[in-house]
Amino acid sequence: MIHTRLYRKGVLELEDFPLADVSDHIEDAEATVWVDFTNPTKKDLAALEQELGLHRLAVEDAVNDFERPKLDRYDTHLFLAAYSVRLDEKTGILSNQSIKAFITPRALVTVHKKTFDISAVVERWDKEPDLAVHGVTFLLWGLLDTVVDGHFETVQDLDAQIEGLEDSLFDPKPKSTELQRRSFELRKSLVLLRRVILPMREVVNTLMRRDLEAIDTSMGPYFQDVYDHVLRATEWTESLRDLVNTVLETNISLQGNRMNLIMKKVTSWAAIIAVPTAITGFYGQNVPYPGFATQGGFIFSSALIVVGSVALYFAFKRNDWL
């Protein structure tokens, strides 16, 4: 599936024109072209490779999965690889969707799968029509701003998830197994998120350099804003990794404390129960003793059981054993 747009002097002039017309449009110094491919193959990109003079290695990277977020520089264009992310709030599992882009002085070509929401990028462009005069730099900024904002929102969602784990640590009826599983899922998601976000610092920092011919330096403040968001998301991710590790360690410590408390209570009640056991065992001897076979002996033994048990109960209570 292919989608195209033509901007002229910062105004959207044409959409969904044939791919063969791209080379004709970019000959106009006042025109900017956007071409979007959904689920393309290398064969699909072959025509565009000829139209724009794209490098063979960049085309291969565009159709291959598992590329690291990066910005490669070629003689005639730049190649961008980035990832958007989405968190499943029910499971705590993070998924990512790749977005690749070829950046030339007058054209931006995006390549992605159906799972990537390109409509969010288009919406970002349509909200800022005044910036469209900056051509390809404007289109690239809208793409990166949408992706990085998605990173930031995901970090916020993970923060909220981890806060929920912190609250459940001290639940009167803790679900330790579920909490442990959830913590591991969130930690895995944070590791994946870090792999996606951390390289973006280098990507955006490179785009802010003034020696890139395809980038309009007047958009520098906007890329600086994106860079600030990348830094904040990176730092937040690092702090959340430490926090989720702390939650795991705290949960294990609390489990040990709860076990110690249970053992302490069981031992205390066993000691209290031992009092009547000892007294009734003594009076169960088949030999005469003071009060043997008399009502007074029964009353004395019963009183001794009650007094001894109550005394131990209050002694353990005072020492916080019960």
C-alpha cells in the first residue's frame, strides 16, 4: 500500500499521485514530496530506489527487521530507523513497531508495517501547517516528535504500573506470586524500552548538526524540544528500572518478614498450649499427689491452667510475639 503527498511552498497541493510522478515533482525547488509504503518488499522499493537514487544498503535495511535505532548518512540521502512502542496495561508487556525513513533534500519516504499508526504522524503534520514551509525538515520533525511523544507516554504508563505495584506491596492480603510475575514483566518491558529510547539521543543529536544539507537549521528549536523529551524519557526509564528492582527486592524481604511473623505466632501459641498439656499430664499420673481424687485438686489444676496460659499470652503480647 502506497500513500503520497505533495507540498508546494508549504501548502498541501496533491495527494495519492502515482509513484512514477515522484521524480518529476522533486525537480521543482519549491516542492516537497512524502511517500509512504506499508508492508513493502525490496522489489516494491526498487522503483523508488531508481527514482530517488537511494543506496542499496539503505533499501535492504528498510525491509529488514530488528534494526537498531540509527541515522545513517549516504551521499544523496539520510536513512532513519526508529521504533514506536505500546504498553499493554493488562499484561504489562511492551510491543514495538518499526518505522524507517529515507530523507532527501526534497522528499521523505517512510516505510513501515500495518501495526505502525502513520495516521498519528499525518495528524501531527496537519496540526502545524505554518511549519510546512520548512519542507522535508518539517515532515521529519513531525515523524520524530510523534514517535518520541509515544515513548514518553509509555514511560508514564510504566510509572503508573510500578506505583500500583508499590501500593500492593503492603496490601493486607498480598498476592506475592502475582506481584512477582507482574514485576518481572514490567522489568522486561523497561529493558526493551531502554533499547528503543537510548539510541534516539544520538539520532536526534545528529540531526541538530548544521552540516546536514537535508535539514533546515531554522527548525533547530523544534528538534531541540524533541531531544529534551528523549533525554527525559531516557532518565525516567533508568530510574524506573531501579525502582522495579527495588520493588522485587522489597517483596522478597516482606515475604521473609511475613514468614518470620507467622512462625513467631505459631511458636507463641504452641507455648501457651503447652501449659495445659503439661498440667493435665502431671495430674494424669496414677500415683497419689496433693489434691488427688478431690474437688479441690481439680479446681486448683484448672486455675493453674488458666493463670499460666493468660500470663504467657500477655507476656507474648507485650513483646509483640502475638
